[in-house]
Amino acid sequence: MSYVWEKFNLAMRTLNGSGAPKDRLIGAFDTIMLLRPEEVPEERQKDFDRFIQEMTRIAPEGDEGPVHATVSSMDDDEVDRMIERIVSLHDTIERHRQLV
């Protein structure tokens, strides 16, 4: 769990950094995208898997990857919702870490 916690803490630092919200979302997602759903607390595994799928749902064109293609297609409200999902997942991981 400590590896997952470290990755989500890095994602939170990225989200709290400077730059455009879309850029911060992409940066935060880049830190957690290689985690497997079974690495997050059981009650959030399906949420995490859906989140990964939603962040990579647009087929890339040219040199961009699916994450950039997907985030580029989002409006500000959707970007905010995705950021909130990372925060919520982080909060769950933090709670589980404190229980161990």
C-alpha cells in the first residue's frame, strides 16, 4: 500500500502545483495510471478501473496519446470532476493507510 500511497501523494502534489488544470490533471494521472485496480482499497477498485478507462477513452491522433486526446476533449467541468475523483481516491487510500 505504501507504493500506491506514494503515487497518489505525488498526484496530489501535481494537482496542487502550478499550470493549467488540464496539464495538472494529465500530470497527476501520469503518476497513477500504471497502478492496477487490485492495488487500491477493495471498495474503490471498480471506481479506479472506471476512472482509468474514462481517462483513456478517446483514440489518439498523430503523436498524442489517449490521455492527452481524452483530456483535450474535456470541458472545464469534466476536468474538475476528474480532479475530484483523484482527490477522493487519495482520501480513501490515506484512510486505509492510517488504519494499518
